[in-house]
Amino acid sequence: LLLCEIGEGRLRLAEVLGAPTHASLGDRAGARRELERALALDARVRAAHPDHDTRLLAARAKLALANVERAEGKFERASQLCDEAAGEADARVASGRADRNSERLALGARLQQTKVLTRMGRGEEALAALEQGIPRCEELVAKYPDWAEPRRDLLLALIDAATLLQKRARFDAALAKLERALAIAEQRRAAAPSDQQVLSDLSIALERHGDVLTSLGRAADALVALDRSVAIARELLALDARDATAIDGLSILCERLGVARKEAGDLDGALAAHVESLELARRRLALTPEGFDERIAVAIEAQFVAGVLRKLERDAEADAALDEARRELALLEHEHPRSPDVARQLGTVHANLADEARDRGDFDGAQRHYDEAAARFDRAAAQEPKHAFTRRMQMAVLSNRGIAHKRAAESAPAGGGGAQLGAAIAAFEGALRQEAELREQGFLLPRDEESGAQLRADLAACRAALAAQNSP
């Protein structure tokens, strides 16, 4: 019994030190150390007292360790630990010693596995598992109406499912789930208006709702949700400036706020939000210098800052921010060559570098960067063929490659540029084939239609120019 109590203490200490899903100090190495100690104590108890059931403690420790490994980019290990945690909880239920915690933990391990699957590029499996898990959450809510935890599990499962639906451009379905999540979050706040976890969950629900509204071009509505979400996140961080989870949350929210402000035409406001997001991401990275999630977050925020700086014609600062992102992502790609997240982000950097090279007349340099971008997006799409952003970026790279070839042809001496026109036509035709596929799959955004009209005009111009060159 004493060893079990010590194990419980180590589990709680790990949560405070650096568990990604709890308010913590961001000491992930310390969290891993304490969780491994808790599991070692569990093994000792099982060996000495095989009749003493410690499965619940083991399942909780393994699930917490899975969260740590996921945040470190060790997805295979995280997946294994989720399976083991589910097995421990299932065994407890099957033993006849089941209680409500066992039931919840068995489901929670499977819901946590969906986060790992998503990071491994297996979003379709994750979405299917969430769609199966949501009714099970509802059953637990109905079975234990006075217990708050199943209601929170349902809230988070709805948010995770909405996020995956959004990535597949299924915005109506995403909004429907987020409206349910917001209703639950508001009910929980009404019941516990000062509870930090309740406030954090409401902030997350508002952030996701605002992000989907931004994707739909409803920037004004998005700003209402995001401003409220940011206010809650600032309140939470003010309670403890060292809380790594609160730092993460506010950083993400500032990013979303920057995107919405940019969509609304407020570039200065967008830059302020993205700069704050980057500063918070760097602050979080200082707590876990080798953290996978933290490193990729800094690279992502640097890209957002660079994009707004470019719009404001502050090119030297934009170049510096984009170079920071490229260098960090190149290191991450070397360390995590199978990560679709890293591939997408590095592809985006190269696509931006290509566009900049094209605009200053360096057409050969532009094509080299387009090659690098295409390779990353193709790799990410092979892992997640229904990831809407990745598929749209494949189309965008083809379209922008065609523009570079077209401009190279226009700058060629009179009578030249035929090869460049042919390459431009091939790229534009490839982009149109992609567009047709994306339209059929429902992946196009409203703004893509305007880009498509320009694409067709550029293709027609190149065909006419090449025909004029080839005429007698």
C-alpha cells in the first residue's frame, strides 16, 4: 500500500513538473523521470503482491507518459503506451473490479490515441476513432450525471473531431461539433466560474470556433470569438506566469488572432498578434529546449511573422524570420524524417522562398525552391491524402511554378521563351487537374475560386503566346 501511495505521489509530481495536458512547469524530462519511477514501483508491487490490483495506477502513468512522448515527437512509443494503458484499464474492467474511473480511463486511452494517430499522419483513423468515442462519452455522461470528468472528455473529443473535420474542409460538420462543445463549455463555466481547467477548456473551444470561422472568410465573427478566448487565456497566464500549458495556449491563440486580423485587413494588428505568439513560443521553448512541439511551434510562428512583414514591405525583417523557420525545420526534418507536420511546414517555407525569388526575377532559384516544396507536400499528401491544406498547397505550388515560367518567358529575348511557355502550360494544366480533384472532394475554399479564374487566364495567355511563336 505504501509503494502504491508513493507511485501516486510520483504521478502527481510528474503532472506538475511537465505533463503536457496539465498546468505545469514545462520540465518534460522531470515528468518522464517521475513517471518511469511510478511504473517501476508498480512493477515491484505486482511482483511482490500479485493479488494486489494496481492496473489503474499503471494505466494512468502510461497514459501520462504517452502524452510526454507525443510532445517529444516519439509517436510510435506514444502509440504503444496508449495501447498499454487501454489494456490495463480493460483488464481492470474485465476483472470484475471495475469502477467509474476504470471505465473512463479505458475510453480516455483510446481518445488519447487519436491525438497520436493525427501526428503520425493517420488522420482518417483518428477521426473514425473519435466518431466512435463520442457516443461512448455520451453514455458515460448519462450514466454518471453528477461526475464532471466524462462531460469534459466529451467536450475535448468534440473539439478534436472538429479540428480533423476542418483540416478536411468539412466546415459545416466542424461547426456543428464546435457548437456542441461550446454549449458544454459554457455550462461547465456557469457551474464553476473560477475553475482554471474549466476556463482553459472554454478558451480552447472559442479558439477552435474562431479558427473555423476564419477559414470560412467570416473574419468579423471570428474576431469576436478569438478576442474572448484571448482574454481568458491572459487571465489564466496571469495566475501563474510559469505555467507552460498556459504559455502554449496563449501563443496559439495569438496566432489565430493574427490570422483573423490579417483576413480583416488589419496588418498592424496582425503583426502585433503574431509577434506576441512568437515571443511566447520562444519562452515556452526555453523551458524545454529540445521539445519537438516547442521547436516546430517557433518555426510556425516565425513564418506567420514573416508573412505579415512581407505584406508591410519590411523585407529584410521578413527574410530573417523566414530563415529562422527554415533552419529549425531543416533540423527537425533530419531528426523526424517521417513527420507530415514537419514536411508541411518546410514545404510552406520553400514555397514562400520560391515566390520571393520569382518576384525578384530569380527564376532558376524559384524553380529550385518549388522543387523542394513539391517534394515535401507530396510526401505529406502520401501520408494524409485527405489533409485539405496539404492538397491545396500541392495545387498552389504547381500554379505558382507556372507563373514563374510565364514570367521567365516574358523576360526572354524576342522570339525566345518557348520552352518556358511550354513548362508554364504543363504546370498550369497540372494545377487545374488538381483543382478538379479538390473540388470533387470538397477541399476548395471560397477564395480558391478567384485564384482558379486567374489560373485559367494565365493558361490561355501562355497557349496564345506559344501558338504565336510557332505560327509561320
